[in-house]
Amino acid sequence: MQSIPDSKDGQLSFADRIWPRARNFIAGMASGVGLVLAGHPFDTVKVRMQTADVGRFKGPMDVLRQTIAKEGARGLYKGVTPPLVMTGFINAILFGMQGIAVQVVKNGQDRPTTVWDTMQAAVATGFAISFIVQPMEGVKARLQVQYARGGGGGGGGP
């Protein structure tokens, strides 16, 4: 993004200084919400298959069928609240940290970003973000394996 100085002294405006970093955070938030809304039903099916007693389900389609029959489509989104709230923020932080980390790896040099720069920044960013993501994943998995009682839509949890 090419910036245009806002004064005769060549200084960049506040918006021109902030926007390159802010857009990474905004893109991260949007991608996190989209990721959760599209992928959570698949994750719920996977977690239920992994944690169910042997013989409870015949396969992923059976998990899907039973969940919808007993809990409605909302059952596929059981446990969605923690990742929906957190993944947007986590991805915003992740995208923002990645942008900053790339600049750190490049040592402030004004040159095109290489694949190697991106890889180094991604390793550092992924390591740091894992400490935030892990606790949320544990809460989400516990909520996903709460089954409805008696065929109603209940079962507790967001």
C-alpha cells in the first residue's frame, strides 16, 4: 500500500500509519467468525465420534442424523459460543502478530517479503498463539459432547 504524506514535511497521516496494521486485525476477526460458522458442525461430528462409546454411532453420517433427530440443527452448533467469541479475536491477534512478525524478521528492510520471512514469522506467531487457543479448545470439546436428554433440544451449554 502506497502512502501519501499529509503535510509538507513528508510525515504520514495517522490513518496511513495505522491502516496497514489495523487491516490485518480486521481481516483476522472476519476470518475467525467465518471459520467457526462454516466448520463447527464438522468439528462437532468429529468430537462426538472420537468420544462416543463403541457402537453408539455407525459413522459420521449417523452422528449427523442422530444429532439432528434428537437435538435439531442447533445440536451441531453445541459449544459454538467459546470459539465464536474467541476465534475472531484470536485470528485478529494472529493476523496482526503475523504482520508485525514479518516486519521484525525483515529487520525493517524495505524489500519484498520472501517465503522464508513468512515461514519464520509464522513459527513464532503460531507458538505464541497456542497458549491462548488451547484452553478454549478444551471448553469447546466438553460442551460438544453434552448430549440431549430424552429427545428434547436441551443438553446444556452454549
